[in-house]
Amino acid sequence: MKRLFKYTIACSFFTWFIGLTVQAADIYVAPGGADTNPGTKEKPMATIAMALRKAREMRRLKEPGITNGIHIVVENGVYAFSEPLFVRPEDSGTPESPTVIEAAPGAKPVFSGGLSVKGWRKATGKIPGLPAAAQGKVWVADAPVEAGRLLDFRQLWVNDQKAIRARDRNADSMNRILSWNHETQQCWIPKPKTAGWEKAAGLEMFIHQWWAIAILRVKSVTVKGDSALLSFCQPESRIQSEHPWPAPWISQKTGNSAFFLTNAIEFLDEPGEWYLDVKNQQIVYWPRNNENMSTAQVVAPYLQTIVRVEGTIDEPVSHVYFKGIDFKHATWLRPSQAGHVPLQAGMFLLDAYKLKIPGTPDKRGLENQGWIGRQPGGVELQFVHNTGFERCNFSHMAATGLDYIKGTQYDTIVGCTFHDIAGTAIQAGMFSDPGFETHLPYNPGDVRELCRKLTISNCFITNCANEDWGCVGISAGYVQGINIDHNELSDLPYSGICVGWGWTKTINAARENRIHANLVHHYAKHMYDVSGIYTLSAMPGSVISENAVHTILKAPYAHDPNHFFYLYLDEGSAYIQLKDNWTEVEKYLKNSNGPGNTWENNGPKVADSIKNRAGLEEAYKAIKN
């Protein structure tokens, strides 16, 4: 297997272009520049999009200065995009002449999809619905308006720290449902003590259920004594009550599903919480002790995707690289528009139900059907070859951080950091198209649709999946030849690295994947049925080796407090070799596996030298600072 994966080192294009000493064309961009400027260091351009256009024209005209590549050199500053930066096939470089969008030496440029919120003022007078504890302590600002329409958003950052959308239970505290009626699609809960909450417009329920959460928009509330009956909006109401896995948990032994309510001014009762008052078109915020709202930098997300790199199956984008760029502030509004009911790893159900008569052509005992959608990425790539990100930082994203969707090969993600991502940090490969039932094995006739030979190496992933707790650090679907090595993942609500999809033993597109020398620790903060490294379905020729996994956190509302693991081969996992993985105890799960799996020398007796080599290599350890 070592020979099979040697390409991961040999094809590191980053090493190649960093060492390039011959002259290449440079286009400079700076906040004080102008797009009418020539793009020299002395007269830089102002926007990345126009610099990219200039590079595109240089290639079209075959200017001699681009023989050894084009570097778009970005000076320090925040570049707020009004639309996604779209990298097209016409922007492609070549092996000899790549296109590199990179930070200037010593600079930390930010590509932002957010809008600044200014004009903060201390609220005067009594604000209706605001709890007494917050009266006189909140600040307000006019909510952003774009093209005459109020900007909707679900996140807010103050001085680079995420504020908390007002909720009825603070910190990690949650309540528990009393019951769930699948026929009427309603839920009984203990009545919150806060007055007036039941009349709040835009009220949402966040519910913890097994290995996933759901976000449900509340349609109506009926209060009866010390309880309240919630009805929900469609389509999520039907999907939530009809799909069997995962579902609201009802148990006298371990407690019913935990939940909290959010998005009501009646819940804004502690510093760090905020509320978007749609009626009055203003944001209400209770500052933290160290925040001066007269000078605070406040950002609301505006764009769903900051950068799109997209070609076609016949004309992919190739040889385009990003180096040293910070990607920040992306939104995702589907939970506000249609709710959010995930099946697993953040893949949300578009339709799902239990079969009255079980069985499908691929799986005789299957008792449910589901069709899924995919959360958007702050940065997305599809139909690309030989692209990459080196020492870039991804943060403040409302869904996925970086997503290599499909049609990709020989791409690299090296030395990047991921922090404060609401969903999955890095996602790769096909899972299921909306029109393809999600339990069917995926094996397209044209392999160019697949994500192949992607390297994810020496990345630091922490505080991710902090809104959708069922998302993970690294998630790969039907991928071929993926190499996930020497990454460190920590502070996660659920699993660390997950590869595979489909719950099937049938041979599918996934194969020859390598998960090697990663360090996964301090995970399972909120969800169980969890593992440091997890697989689904058959993937011949795949190897999980020399990883280190430790410190499973105690999830306070787990449906089963003992259902946590270090290595987990779930339904259909087959033809996988697990060797020399260090875990602090041998707590593994093999659930309905297929044939051909081999386990060799895994557990606490694995050599310390292997354990100590796992995680970031020496040259990349500083990215954690």
C-alpha cells in the first residue's frame, strides 16, 4: 500500500511553486488600490475579481510574461465580497504556469462574505419583550439592508468572536421533551418560565436526537398548565415525524431528547446574546464585559459561498492555488426557510419515511427511504484538477468550511486551519444527489464525476460543527484514493474523521483510501454513537493506520451514555485494513460489516513512537498558534 500512496508526496505542487525561482507575472491587490491601476506593487488593483480577470486576459492573449505562472499577490486587509469569487476554466494555469492567489509576505488578507454592522448605540427606554435583567444593558444597531430588503442572518461576530443567538437555556444547558406524537407531528415540552415567549415570531426548536440534531420552525404554541404543545412548519414537520433514523429519543432510563428554544427577544438574558428584530429592523445585543460597542468590529454574514472554483466535466479548472488567505463570514439560511432535519453528518433530508413493507433491490431488510441535500461550503470546488490550499485559514462559516464536491483529482489541502465552523470543516466527494435514494450504492459510469486522489494533510481542525452538532471534522463520501494524514482534530461535538456513505456492503465507487497518522482527541462533546475515526460501506484497498485517538468527552444529553468508540466500522464497511492505531482503550464497534476487514495491533499497546508521530508534523505545528 505504501507504493500506492507515494503520489501524495510526489504530486505536492505547493512545494514546487514555493521553490520557483524564475520570474512570474505578479498582479498586486491592496485595499487602497484601484481596479484601473496596472496591478504593480506601486499601483495595485483594488479587488480580487478584477485581478483574476486581468490574469485571465493575460492567458487569453498569451502574454510572454506568464510563461512561469501568474501570482495574484494580496496585501493585508479585509476584502468584503459582494458576490462569490468565481474561478472558471478560463482561469486555469498549467503545470509550468500555475495561477496562485497568495498573501503578500507578512500579510494576512481576509476574503470576507460578511457585512459590517455599524452605528451601535445604547438602547434608551424599555424594549418590549426584553427580560428585566437585560433592560438598560443592551445596545442596538440598524440591521443591514441590501437592495431595499432586510438582511436575514443566523450568526453575528463581535470582535472576531461569535455571539450567541438568544435562547431559553444558557451555556450547554438544555431541557428535555415530554413526548413526541409522530401522527400529529407535535411535541409536548415543559413550559419555559420566560413570559411572552409563546407569541414570538420566528421561534425555533433545536432538538438533540441520537447522532444528529434538528432545527424546527415553530408554527404554533398551545400552553396548558406547566406544559406547552408545539406544532411545526412544513416541510420539516412531516420529515421530522416520518423518518425513523434518527428520531426523538424517549427513554425513562437515560432521559428524553434534549432541546432548547431560540430566536426570541424574550430569551435575551445574558451578555453575549443577540436578537434580530425583524419588525423594527434592528439588532439587539448585550455586550460582553470586555466589549466596547462604540469601537467594536461587528460582522453579519451575507454570502453563502465566498469562493467558487468550478469547471465542467470536460473542461475542469486546473492548476489554481490559494496560499495564506483567510476565508471568513459565510451564511446559510435554509434552516430559517425550510428547517433542518439531517440524516447524518449534516446531510439534510429532503424527503424520508418508513417503509410499510421493508426491502430494496440492494438491501432486503431496509425499512426506510431518504433523499438528502448538502450543506453549502464557504469555499466550494467541483470539476477541478490540481488545485489546492496551503496555510489558509477558514473560520466563521455557517455551514461547511471547504468542500471538494465532485469531479476532482490530484488536489491538496495542506497546513490549513479550521475554527468556528458551524458544520463540517472539510468535506469531499459525492454522498447522494437529491434524486438518488441515499442508501443505494453510488458508482457512476464516468469516473470523472468522482473525487479522486485528494490529499488533506497537516491541517488543524478545532471548534467545528458548533451549530450542527452532528457534523464532523473531516467528512468524505464516495471517494477514491483520498489521503488524510497528519491532521489534528479536537473540540468536536461528534466524530473526527468519517469516510464512506450508503450503509451498503455492495461494491461502490469508494476504494483505496488512506487515513494515516492523524491525531483525534477531545471529541463527542454533545453526541454519541460516535467515534474518532468512522467508516460506512465497502471501500476495497483502504487502510486506517498509525492514528492516535484519545479523550472522549462526556456528552451530557447522550441517548446512550455508553455508545462511544475510538474506531467504528459501521454498516457495510468492507475490505478495510486497520493497523497500528493507538487508542487509550480498545473500545471499537463493528456494526453489520461486510467481508474482508482486517484488524492488526490496535489499542493502548501500540508503540509510543507511533502515537507520538500522529498529528501535525514539525513544519506545521506553529499553525495552531
